[in-house]
Amino acid sequence: MAVANSKITRKLMLLEYLFSSLVNRPLGGGVLIESGAGGGAGNKAWQIKFEKGSPFFIIEVKKLRDYAKGRGITGQSLRELESNLLCVFPKVFGTERPITDVTNIPVFKFGSLLGLSQQECRFQLDATYASSYPLVRSLSCSRKVAKEFCTSFSGCYYLYRFDINKAANPSEFPHGVLVKSALSIRYPVPHKSFEYDGNSRRSIKVKLNIPSYSDKGVNLYKYDGLVGVQSSHWWTWIFQGRFGDSLRGIEDVILMYTGSLGGPTERIITGTMLTQNQDNNATPTPSQVVLIRDPRYKLATAEGISGAEYSRLEPDEFDFMRSATGLFDPSDPDSLDATDRLAISRLLQLKS
């Protein structure tokens, strides 16, 4: 059994979040309790307390917390946890391996079976990563600045650039390929999950999907990243290709600088991107870029399963991030819509 799978770890993050949110509330036919509250952290355990009989043990609190951070996981420990979950959630999963069966029960489906919406799962996973991994301070800001920025600028954006290289088929794209990617500015997440830390810094989560034009058997290359907004003139972006992108065979990092939007009603910003292109050598390539905002998407809040608020884009970004991408021959006007033509005109201005 593979115990270092990132999908398994993300399921464990959601399970730890659920238990922490529902302590002393009904679950699995009883009430979820954190037993041993009078002892040290190592003595506490998650249990279901029934009206009659002894509490049902699920897992030690510290052990599940470590699992959610990718520490101390073994095949035997996962089998024991899965067996206990089947007792807590009878007839819910439809498999004896609700955690390790990532094919039939992917991460978001696992969260859904636990009673979590996809948006809440997404936010909690982002928050867990932000509170557990090293801080890039230049790509963070105060809670106040992050909130004001995301209130104005969270949403979905088209990102355009020209690519001219050997991977772009010259018979299909004789003048280079116009690459239309999908980018979302999501929400700020804290670096420390302590409510009393009122001055804790925030990272602003962003996502980027780039369409493939090389013959690698994949449609989209997906990136997660952060945007730094401390300058009033420039935004700084860093994206990391999602771990385990074996089809591409590289761990691509994108660095991008763009101007800032002057206000929430403005739609267009320009800048420069450095990434590895899709030729066989994954050649580092600078490109001028144009971002155009889709005005339909805005930051919203929703109430989670514990009653606390979490952030999301409204409407949900899922369809945009998968359908807003494209590859175009810039000399073929029939293939372009009004947004594409606007982007081309701005890109040509940058070149002149």
C-alpha cells in the first residue's frame, strides 16, 4: 500500500478538519468527543460517545494531526483507521478502503461523503498547506491588506501569451501559437492557524491552468501559487507545477511580474512571465503576457460545517478553469472572440 500518496494525505487533512470542527457534536450515531482532555496532547483520542455503553475509539488526536501533515503514516495504521471509519460511517463509502482507494473515492468525493462541500474542502486544504509549510514572506501581507486586495480583485482571469518554439506545430500554427490560459485569484489564507494571532500574515492563493500543445497525452498543465501585492505598482506571482506531473516529466516553476489593476472595475493588466515551454528540452522562455478579468466572478463567504465562515469564488471557478483555455492561430480571425482579439492587440502593443 502506498502511504506517501499526496491524495491520501489530503484526505487525512479533511478528516482531521472534520473531527476538529465537530467535537461534542453528533456524528456516527453518537457524539464525537476528544477524550483525555485533562491529560497531555499525546493522551487525547477521538471517540464516539453513545448514550449507552463504552465510547468507540477512532484514533489518537496527535496521531491524526501528524498524519494530516504527512508524518508517521504506515500501511497498518491506515488499515486500522479505515476499519474504524467504516464503523463510524456505516454504508457511506461503499468500499473497505475509503482513504487509500483514491481511484473510486478521490479527495473531493471523500470530503463530500463526510458532509463537506467541494468549496469548503478546497479552502481547508489551502489553509492547511499555508499553516504547515514554509512562509515566502515577500509573497505575503497583513490580514488587512490581503482582505482589501481580495475583496477588490479575487476572481477569474484569462492569461494570454505568444509561444514560438519547436513544440508548436508550424503547420497548425505558422505564426506561433496564441496560448490562452485560465488564472484565478482565490482568497487569503493564514500562515498560523491561531485565532488569537490577530497580526498573522496571509498568503493570497492563486491557480493557473495552461493548455498543452505538445504531444504528451495531457490537456492541461496545472499550477498552484501565490501572488504578492505589497507594491502599489507591481504584483509578483510564483506558481509551482502540481507534484507528480509525470506526463510532462519536469517540476516547472513560473515567475511572473504584472502591473496592478487600478481599481475593481478595471479589467486588463500586462506583464512578463518566465516559464519552461513545452518543447522536448523544457527550455526556459520569457514571454510578455496580458491578463483580462472576467467580471462574473467575485469573492464570497459561506458557512462551513462547523458554523465558521470560509472563502470561495462565486460562482464556482471549476468550469472556468477547465473551459476558458485554448490554442489559436493569431492570423485566423474566425477562431477568435472579442476577448482574444483584445488580448492580441495589447500583446502587439507590448512588442512595438
